[in-house]
Amino acid sequence: MIDLLIAGGGPAGLATAIHGALAGLEAVVVEPRPTPIDKACGEGLMPGGVRHLRELGVTVAGQPFHGIRYVDGVSGRCAEGLFRSGPGLGARRTELQAALAERAAQLGVRVLPGRVDQVRQDVRQVDAAGLTARYLVAADGLHSPVRRGLGLSAPLAHRRPARYGLRRHYAAAPWSDLVEVHWSARCEAYVTPLAPDRIGVAVLTSDQAPFDVQLARFPVLAARLAAAAGTPVRGAGPLRQGARVRVAGRVLFVGDAAGYVDALTGEGLTLAVTAAAELVRCVRAGRPQAYEQAWRDLSRSYRTLTASLLWARHQPRLAPRIVPLAARLPRVFTRAVNLLA
């Protein structure tokens, strides 16, 4: 019998499959789309995620970055926090997924075309997509069909406006070895170095307006990109998605399917890769229920810091002070950056 049947062949699902194979478990991935799959994403891996990929034997092409810079989108005033534990990596999502898929294939992981819709389980096994396994891992994304199908999507407690993400690549040399987060009154723009001749720009906002309209809210950044060729825009959202639990019988959730606060701190990819290790550890130990607490412990800094920044973002008096405050308190800002590193 299959040990881990994994719904979704994105970074979270493939990382889980690799961890499973390295632990001696048979892992099978079910994914309806061919690899690699592109989607809106900030495409930055924090240092912890980079180290974790190295431990898995995964080599990803990309551009190192050494910290985070907050930038006032109008004045250009900035605050910087440098990593203390090594560099992060800007990597195109397609490159990351392709590298994970290659490593999974080396370890004998099967990736089957298909979609997990209905799930049936009892005390011994799970049946889904015509296959039977000891456990099903739902790594099927932000709007997880498995989570919805099992009635595990949690209602949102806040009445804040929904947030969306837009991403475009530019044929431009990175001007910094930091990820820049540009702040305006209504949105943020993340600039991630991806290669010597390419950067990614992701905009997070509650306003449903075209990318160029959003970019115009950052005059300093828009001027830098005025002559650079851009790719088509990709979008995602609403970003905030709640999950009641991470473990439901023999079904476990990882990545965005496990619940998502916001992309504001750029921790999504790293959390997905590291949570996959905890999931496999708990399953292999015969204690899958322990994964719920392990996930909570692992994601606590991300959830706390992201929720705090979102709260400040929606306070009219506080939002314009985020960058000036970070600039005045460099040690505090650096400490916050390294909480997520």
C-alpha cells in the first residue's frame, strides 16, 4: 500500500514526497498539470528554506539575497535588516518546482496525472483518485479542493478587505542584493532578484486594479522599471484562507492548503518546505496527530508577525509610519527579519 498519497505537485507536495522517500516511505504525487507550473508568487526563499533544500539534495538556480529592505514608495526612505544565518535565494517558481521534481524522480517518486476530488477514509486507509494509501497529504494550494470537500475551510474572523497578489518579471539587472518591499498608502511591491538579468515584482493589494495602475503608486520603483521589458502578469487571491485543522483522520495538510495569512512577510515557500519535514517525521513516528502542534509551532513567528503587520497596514494613522518606524529602530527591524530567516 502507498504510504503517502500527495494531492498536488507544487513545491509543498514535492518537498513532502522527497522527505517521504528519504524516510523510506512510498510517496505518490497526483497532479493534473504538467511540471513546471507557474503562478503568482514572490519567489523568495528565506535562508532556512535554502538550507532545507540543500539538505534534501535539491539544487535550484537563482540569485542570492542577503536581507530585506523596506522602502517608502514615494520618498525612497528605507530601513534594512540583514540575515545572520546565510543568504536567501530568489528563484523563479518554475525553476524551483522543476528542481524538486527532478530530485523526486531520482528517489523513485511517481507523479501521476489526475485530480483528487472525493476522499474516503477509515481507520486504516484513505481512498482518493482511484488509489489507496495509508495517508493522504493535501498540498493542493490556497483554495484547496480537499480542504473544502472535507468542510475544513474556516470562516475568516476579520472583516478586512480581501488581499490579492499580482506578479510580473522584468528583464533588468538587480540593483540590490536585498529583497525590497516598497510601501504605499494602499499596497506593497516586492522586488526580488532572480538572475543577473531578471527581477520579479509582486504587488499585494486590496484594490482590484491593473498591475500598471498599482505600480504607479510607487514613483521611485516605477521610474527604475520604465525602460525594462515586462512579462505577462499573473494573479492570485484572495490570499487569506483559513483551515480548521491540519490533521483530519488520515488526511494531513501542508503548504497553502494548511491555511494562509498573507504573503506580506514572504515566508510562504519556506514554510511549505520546512512543514513538509515535520509532516513526514510525525507520520513516520506513527503519531500523525502530532503534526497539528508541530505546524503551529513552526508557523508561529510567521502568523504572529504577518497578522501584526496586516493590522498596522489597515490602521490609517499607523500604515504611513511603518517604514519610518523601521528606520528609527534598526535593531528591532533586523530582529524581526531574522525571526523569519
